[in-house]
Amino acid sequence: MLGRNYGQGYLLTRNIAQKENIPKKFLEQILLELKHARFVNSKQGVGGGYYLIKKPKDISVADVYRLFDGAIALVPCVSLNFYEKCDDCKNEKECLLHDEFIKIREGARVVMSKTTIQSFLQHDKKRKK
């Protein structure tokens, strides 16, 4: 809803929650995280509410996923941003799974990085025609 409303003013939490069928308290937690990450901002008072800071085309699924779920990689030893050595792996260079999990991570990362909030909005417009 914030993406659809980009550049058109502020949205109240209760209106977003009602329209998107999300519990208001849960939505407030999400918006707070998004605000800390500088994806959204808010204005207090009459006529205030939440709004996107960045353009929908500049917010990727990878950005949002990393904010809420952390690493895109399925195992920590192939993560770009959250690397950790695996507890049960003695040698990453000899690990049979390591290279394949890198391929999986890269495939997901590329798609998630290219998919933006705008992608969803365009898909929604096509669906409604």
C-alpha cells in the first residue's frame, strides 16, 4: 500500500492495517523496523502517517528480506553478509555441498536483487486489467 501511494502523501497505520488485513500491532512493528532501516518515515500529528522514503523501484526484495530474515544463503558458510563457519564442516574447500549452495545463493540473490517493490506494483496493474 505504501508503494502504491508513493509520492501521494501519508498513510495512517490503522488504514493500512485495515486495507491489507494485517493486525495493527504487528504492522506497527514492521513499520518501525522499516523506519530504522530508512525505507519509510513518518510524520506525527493531524494529516500525518507513514510514507516511503525511497522510490518503489529502488527497494529490492533482497533489501527487505535481509532486514527481516538475515542471510539469503541457506547455510552460513556461503553467506555474503552473514558468513559463519559451519559447525559440522571440517574443510569448506572439500565440502561436497559448499559449491552447490553458492550456486543456490547466487540464483536467489540475483532474482531477489532485481525484483523490487515496483515489480509487484506493475504485476498488480497487469492482473487488474
